Amino acid sequence: SNMSQLAELILRQNKISSLEQATFGDLLSLQELDLGGNCIFRVDKRLFFALKRLKTLKLDQNLIREISPVTILSPLHMLQHLNLSSNLIERFVASRSLANESPLQRLTLLDLSFNLLLREVDITALGRVYHLGLDGNRKVEKLNATFSNLNSLSLNEFASIHTNFLLSKMKVNNLIELSLSQNAAGYVQYTEIISLGQRTLQKLALVAMGKTLSLELFDHMDFLKEIDISTNRIEEFTAATKTRNQPLVFLRSSLDLQVLKASGLGLTNDMLDEHFQLSIFIELEHLDLSRNSLQYIPNGLLAWNSKLTRLVLSNNRLVDLGSSSTLDNLAYLARLDLSGNLLARLQVGNMKSLQRLKSLELGSNRIELIEYKRTLFFIEIL
């Protein structure tokens, strides 16, 4: 049949192990092809020959061991997004010497995460890539690349000694987002992060860093707009508990912070009030304090006219939302997540100041009674 007008084809999560050379021969208008989650172990060098307009190719979660930008991907001159994550690829070469032959001149997103890449990866021909994912490739020691446009780099679950080396060698002018989660905190050299960012870095993720994480490192990163330190053991919390010294206040230099994710840190209300002066973050728009041990809405949120649009307090120990004035300063709040707490009663009247609230999540609580003192038709309760 003639399917020459088909623009999107999704074959994800099937049992495809191989594809014939002419499989996509009639799909001349195809722009997105998703073959992820199959059992493909070999890709014919002429498989994509007819796909001149393809912009997105997803081959993640297969059994591919080898794929060449020069041969197999050569017809894909319009390709922008290429996902090869979670395969068995040991070698990926798109070197500058092959630039005239490489089809990947328009490529902006390349995900090679969770493969078996060996020591050296060469993508010097891919000068337009703005997002590069190399998560979980623990054997990579050298990365040859031209990062003129790169603004998002992900090195999660990387071997820390190699992470430091890569960061020290990179020449990046426009890096905005860096993710180093699930590396060993004790071995990541944060001076390299500061140097790498060159004060353009805005988003930093250090989730589940294994060893104890020190928040003092952020004193030198006042350029950050978004910080994710979820699921860590905080060094200073432990020290304060042992010595009972005057606790330090962290992130004081991050006054322009817009997003703070501090989920799963074991925070109590006392710890939060002592270590984080939330009232200084006058630009904060998104705050995630889920999976902690909070019993009431943090006092720091009530001390200033907050710009918060999203507040996540799910999976804490909240038993009450407080008085009608508790949420008065959250006039811009659009999304509030209180799911997974111990709330037994909901007094809608206490939320009368939340005039912009669009989404309220209250699942998995103990609510038996909802008191409507004022009807809030604009809220979508989930």
C-alpha cells in the first residue's frame, strides 16, 4: 500500500529483531520513527535509504552493537534527534575527518547513554549538538568533540575519575545545564564545574551522589538558577547533629534561584528553618520538598510575597494546613502537591488566597471531611 504521506511511525515495545532493507521504502514523508524497546541487534546499511526527511530516530533499548554515522545513517541528512541509549554499542565515531560524509550535520540531540562505549568517543563532526547524553558509560576516558553549541550535558552514573577528567578538558562556551547525578560526591571536583560553566551554567543536578554531599560548594555558584540536590546525605546536617554548633545557612549566595529541588533529604521543619532561609529566594518559582519529614508548611514560605507557582510537599508528614492566613503569601501558586501525607480534613476556606491555583493533588492522604466555606470552582483536585 502507498503510505508516502505518513509522517510519524511508532513501533515501540514490540518484538522486532531485524528489519529488511526495503521496510521503509515507501515512507518518503516520514519525519519521526520510533523503534525503541525492541530486540533489534543488527541494522542494515540501507534500511533508512528512503527516509530523506526523517528528523527524529529512536533506537533506544535494543541490542545494537554497532551503528555507523557514515554508512547506516548516511541518508538521514535532515536528522535532528538521535536516541541510541540503552544498547550494546562499543564504538561511535563521527569525526571531523568524516564531516563531508557524515549525515549528522543538523543533529542537535544525541543520546548515547547506557551503552558499552569504550575509552574514546569522537563526535567532532557534530558541531550543532546542544544536548549530549553519555550517562552510564563508565569506560569513557576521552571525548573528542567541538562544543560550540552544547548547552546540556548529562554524565549521570559515570565513573567519577573520568568525569573530572572530561570536565577539565572541555571547552564549552554556552553550557546551561549539567547533570552529574549518581556519581560519588567525594570524588567530583566542583572547581571543574565552576570553570566549565564559565558563569553561563544555570541548571545543576547532583541527585543521589552516594557519599555525603557538602552544600558549601554552592557558595561559589551564585550563577545557578536551578539546583537539584535530592536524595543525598548532607554533610553539614550530620555535623550539626553531632557537635550542636550554630548551624550554617546554605545557598545564601543563590539569591536568583528559580528552582530548588530538595526531595528525600530527611528534612524536618527545624532543619529547614535552620539551614535554608527560604525567604531570601525572592525569585523562587518551583520548590520541591517532597519525601522529607515536614509536619507543617515551612515558615520560610510565609515571610515574603512569594513568586512560587509550584510547590511540592508530597510524601511528608503534614497533618494540618494551618490557619486561613498560612497560605496568604502564595498568591501566584498554580500547582500544589500535598499527596501522600497525613491530612484528615480539608478546609477549603483556608485556601481562599490561592486565587491562581489550577491543580491541587491530595491523593493518598486520610481525608474524611471536606469543609467548603468558600467554593473554589477553578481548582482541579487530583
